[in-house]
Amino acid sequence: MIFATPYALLLFIPFLFMCYRMLRRRKAAAFAFPGVAQLVHKKSLKQRLAWIPSLLFMLGVASLIIALARPQKQLARTHISSEAIAIEMSLDISGSMLALDFSEKGVEKTRLDVVKETFKSFVEKRPNDLIGLVTFGGYATALTPLTLDHRALNAIIDDVHVPGTRKGEIVDEMETATAVGDGLAMACARLEKQTNITSRIIILLSDGETNTGIITPEKATEIAKQMGIKVYTIGVGSTGRAKMRGVDMFGRSSVGTVFVSMDEAALKKIAKETGGSYYNVRDKQALENALAAIDELEKTEIDQQIFLRYKEYFAGFLVAGFALCFLACLFPAQLHRGVV
């Protein structure tokens, strides 16, 4: 048997002191008279039962302390050897990700909508991998640490959006710019302490070219190389004119045409210098194919010890503790002098 919260057993220290005080007080409650040894002693029923309330109370408190420590028995344990990899996804959320060139079969979808759907599917296929998420527009933001809680990660991916597209959201123009270097450097920083897994990679997805940021793509690439992190870059869409939904001067939603450009040479250079690969995707299927190729990466085997089930015993001790304390209180008040 083991205890889920073993530190609760430290309460036995003040408990033993309490027991000592209770027993010492009862023993000292008498006066000595000469010659009483010659008298015939006949104890009353109350005197014979005087020790019971104290005993019941002490047993009750001891049971409650054990219940607080949560005794449990391990029913099953297994070792699982799995191949794992630490992946940091760095996602561009600049204004150009609102382009509608990934729409399909009459369903209007932005580049970001399709990327989010595909990333979520990619995450679901890798249950043993530690995956984190960084987004960048004009600034880089770490949205999740490396985690195995992929349900929570996908919920956060669902909420990713281009700054300024939510009702009532006010942003400055800089937030919709593109800082590829900052996004890559932030992803490297999130992977820095993950040293127990040999394979550490970054999936950097962007559809634009760097026009702001504190760290240049070249400097961020050098950081990744020094840390031994492979960067797989994905260029989304193509350069030229693309449809994008916006709001006209009268506040009405409308679709217009804008010019978008992508620094494909920079993305290729980042991938080449870090030992990764570059993928250019112009539709959802191409994006799925790129992520499927990344799915075949080298992995690190990890031995995990998993405890499958426990049987809890605290309930019995809890009920016994309250019952014993309650029984102690049922005795006449005169017998409680050793308890209070």
C-alpha cells in the first residue's frame, strides 16, 4: 500500500503530542492519602468506562489523518517504449494569412483556416510527441509550452487568429507585419531546456517576407544551428495577387484583391542551414503532404512507466474516523475530561 499524499502523515507528530497530553492529564488527576491501601476499592461503572472516550477519540483522529494521506493500492503498472520527438510549431499570423486562395468547393477559407485544420490533424496523429505553439506577426508569442496535452493544444490552435479580426479588437499596424526571425528565435527558446529528447525540430510556416522584428532570420538560423535544432520551413501560397475579405469604407464586408509576396529564398536558406527541408504549399492537399513528410522524421525512443489503475482506501478510514469521534462524544460529559 502506498500513500498519494504522504506528507499528511506528518500530522502524526502533533497527534502523538496530543495523546501524551491527554493520558498525562488523566493520570495526574488524583490526590494521595496515607493508609488508603488498606481500603477495599470498588470502581463504579463510570470509572471503568472512563478510558473509552479518550481511546475512541484518538483512534478517530488517527483514522482521519490516514484518510488525508489517501492510502491506495497499485493494481496495474506497465512499461511503454515509444518513439517521441519535441516539436515547436511557429505559425505566421500576419495580415496576408487572410488571403482566400486556399478556399475549396465554394467554401470560403483563409490560409490561416486551412493551416489550423491541418495542424490539428497533424497533432492528433502524434500522441507521444511533445508539441508547443508559437505565433508571430509583428511580434512573437509563445501560446503553449511543449506538452502532451494535445486536446488543450488543439483548443488553443482553434483560437488563433490574425490580430484585429475579432470584433472590438484594436491593434496597431505593426501587429499584422511579419517577423520571421522573432518567430524562429522564440521557438528555439522554447526547445532550449528540452534536453532529454534527441530529436528537436521546428516547423516554421510563413506566407510572407520579413519586414520587422528584433532578431533577423539569419541570426535566428544561427541560434538554431548552435542548438542542434532542425527547422522545417513551409511557404504558404504564392506571390502575386490574391483575394482577401475585408471591410469597405461603409463598414460592409467585401472581397478585394491584394498583392502578396513571400520570401521563398529565405525559407529555403533557413531549412538548408539547419538540416531541415523546405516545402512550398499552394493548397490544403500540398500542406497535408508536407506535414506527412515531416511525420517520417527520426525519433527518440523513450521508456515510460505508466500506472494504469489504483484502488483507493481513504473512504473507509474517513468514515471510521468520523464514526469513532462521534461515538466518543456520545459518552456522558463526566467521562470526557481526558478528551478536552
